Amino acid sequence: MKSVEEIKKDFLNDLNKWQNIVRGYELYELQKQPGPTQWSIGQVIGHFILETNWYFSQAGKALLDVQNLQRSKSNTIIEWFAANSFPNEHFKGPEDIDEPSQPISVNQLIDTIEGLKNNMLNLADLLSKKTAKGKSEHPGHGFLTALEWFQYAEMHCRHHFRQKQRITEAIKKTDK
């Protein structure tokens, strides 16, 4: 398991990279979907922002109580934490997850990422000051501590760089 400071450093790097990516596009490019059922780069960013804020709320739950101490996480997530990475594969989310909306402006997306960065720094500060005792449930991976949620959120954010690359490559093929 990585330390709070290591995760924070990686997360800042990820979020700064996402902001720089967004700055390199026009709005219509961020909204362009490679296919009718595929997400745009803007939707991917919207997805990881929504999910990350939910992960942060789960970390907050784990910080505030001592429930689920004896509950465990899945073997899959244990492997992912050991590798500090999601596997390089396409994941299909739950059917009940809403499709992320398209961004309304480049600046809005940059500002939203900045807000996420502030939330991340606040959580990192809390994690460095508190001794987390509890766990909260991930819908597919069992029960995670606050620090594990923090690391999971960073890994998820980084995972979407690969998806962004796949979208970019697919759009290049359709534009030929």
C-alpha cells in the first residue's frame, strides 16, 4: 500500500495532466464520439470526476466510523493494489450507471478538474491527520479503508488515460 503523500503526488500529476490534455482541445473535439455508443474524451473526464468524488465520499465514511472492520476486499483488488494499477483492459460498468454528459465548455472542464484537485488535497490532508479505522463497501470489490479508496481513486483516474488514447485512435480512423 502506498502512503498518502505518494498517492497525493501521483494524483496531482494525473490531474495536472488531464487539465493540460483538455487545454489542447477545442470543445467540439472533446465532445466527439468515435461511435454512437462510445464515450467522448469529455464524457470520460466527466465520468472519472463523478466517480472520484463518490470514492472520496466512501473514504470519508470509512474515516468516520469503525464499521466493517472484519470485512475484506476482493482478491482482484488486492492484486490491483499490489500492481498500483488497473489491468490494461476495457471494463464494462454497471448497466444502471448513467452516461456522462458532454462538457459544456473547455474552461468548465478545467475548473471542474481543479475542484476535484482541491477535494483530493482536502482528503489527503484528512488522511494524513486521522487514523482511519473503518471500511466502506465498493459495489464490486468488497470493503476498502479510506486510504485504499484514495489509492483506488488515483488508479481509476490514471486508468482513463488509456481509454483517452483508445478514443483518440478510434477518432483518427473514422476521420480518414
